[in-house]
Amino acid sequence: MIELLQNLIQIKSISPKDMGCFDLIEKELKKSNFNCERINYQNIENLYATVGTTGKLFCFLGHTDVVPSGPEDKWKYPPFSATIEGDTLYGRGTADMKASVSAFIESANEFISEVDKLNFRLAILLTSNEEGTSKDGFIDKIIDKMIRDNEIIDFCLVGEPTSSEKVADCARIGRRGSLGGCLKIFGKQGHVAYPEKVINPILLSGELISKLKNKVWDNGNEAFDPTGFQISNIKSGAGAHNVVPGELEMTFNFRFSTESTEDSLKSDFESILKNLGLDYDLSWDLNGNPYYTKDHFFKDIVCSSSEEVTGYRPELNAKGGTSDGRFVAAMNTEIVELGPVNKSIHQIDEHVSIDELWTLKDIYKKILINLNQSL
């Protein structure tokens, strides 16, 4: 497992390029007679591997792409060297999420070699474009085709780094939706010395920002925090200190719970704009709807399996950003996300604990064993 992980980290698979990770993974999976299929969209690579012919479908969902390393000279060790120091393995993509991919492959191979009868179909679905911005090649296209072919995933384990302080102390049973937008507020350009002849969009934005900041979009629920609104960028100015600009551009994002919808947020947002009498242009970008696993069967298996290995049960929540689990949710799948500690993801000196990774492997294997016994 550690050798596979090091080999994967040494591949500079910056999103949306796999760069050969699937070749290594496919070689490992064929040891357990997985049928491996490459599914490519717009030159984006995906790997779908299956074993078993009857029963419900369990799928491990993951990705091999990573975010850029940032300044390599700031890393303790080169980010693609996969250096081990004591119990710690450093490298871009260790925690997010090549470690969990390696751990699941190890657990699946062990499980298949030991089980007398496989009572479900076991699948592994990996993409090379989870971290990217382009929607071409995302898991959603594969899921859409699976739905058309009636290949429905019953249980999905997502290997995203969900743990907070120690491995398996947290697991996700949902994710917030992400709704972005770009707002342009129009004013009237002119000389700063003649305020009666200008309309300053920067000043107009002040009251708007205050109302957006104080607006309660919803109160959340037992799994979700209240919907949050953030402004990520404001751009304005005519390039001179004595000129009032003619427009302002604001980029913003909602991370929303299941208590809100795309339509309700759009409606509330635009009502504020209209009540302020602003002259504006507005565009929206839905990156994903929220999902929430309400059924208890698979959640209970994940929690009891974790407790058998670690002695404690993970806290179940719907925190964090989006994940590819949101696409699988279209199948009404029971989805749980469980992976390494996420403290260092996307940061300089990203790393994982080797000891905790072996624990994660044991949890994954126990999930497969308990699921097999329950079906």
C-alpha cells in the first residue's frame, strides 16, 4: 500500500491529467480480477473497475488528480518526492486523496482474497478531474450514463479527507450545495470633484453588502450548518484617482444547506437588488446541489466498522466543500464520505500519518466485511 501510494504521489497528476496513475492502479486491481474500463470524456480520463456479478452495487469513489504544489522551495521535501520521515509521508495529493485510494485498493484486494462468497458487486470509480473547474470529464457524465443503463449504485463510499484530528473521527453524510454568481452594478463615470454628475457603484455596493452580510438565508438543520454567503472578489475603478468608475463587478458564492434551493436563493438575492433600485447585470453558476443521506443502513455499517477498528464512532456531519458525491446522489444512493485527516490538504507540506493510513485501510476492509455479512 505504501509503495503504491509513493508511486502515485511521484506522478505529477495536476488536474485534469491522470498522467499514468490509472496504469498503476489497474495493475493492482487486476490481481483481484477486477474488470477495468477506461471512460474518457473530452480527453479527461476516468477508470471504472468492477468485480462480482450479482447483488447490490457498492462503489468506492475517488480521484487521482491533485492541485498545484505552489512554491516548491517552501516545501520541507519536494512535493512529488513522496518522502517519508518517521511516521509521516509528505507529498502533494497524500491526504487529498491518493492515500485513501491506495488504502481502499489494499483493503479490496485483502477482502476479495479472504471472502468465501461475494454477496454484492464491488466497484471502484476514479476520475482525474475532481479538483478542476471544467465540467468536461466529471463523474456526472458517467453517472448520467449509468442511470440510463440502469446501473444504479446502492452504496457509495467516498474517499475524501473527512477526518479532523484523528482518522475516522468525522465522516460526511452530506455536502452543501455551491451556487456562485457574478454581479455587475452600473453607475455613471465622472470626475470625483463633481459628485452631482456621477453615480458611484462602489458607494452603492455598501448598503448591498451590508444587507447580504446580515441576511439569514436559512437556519440549517441537524446535519447542515445554515446557508452561508461570501464575497470572493470585488473589482472596480477607472485607473485614475480622480475618476469615479462606471461599474463594479462582484463575485460571490453560496454554500447552501438542504433547507434552501437554487431557486429560493436566486429569488431572495434578486429581491434585495430590486429593493435597492440598483441597475445591474447578474449571471449564475450552479456548481452542485446539496445532498443528504437519510437512510441508516450504510451509515450504521460505516460507523460500527470504524468503532470496531478504532474504539470510537465518527461524528456524522455535512461540513466542508463540495465533492463528487453530489453527482452520485442523483441515484438516491446511500453515500458516506470517510478518509484521512484533512488539516494539510491543498497546503504546503501536505502529508498523512502512515500509521493512521493503515488504520483507514482496516476500516475500509471492515466495512466490506460487514456489508457482505449484512446482505
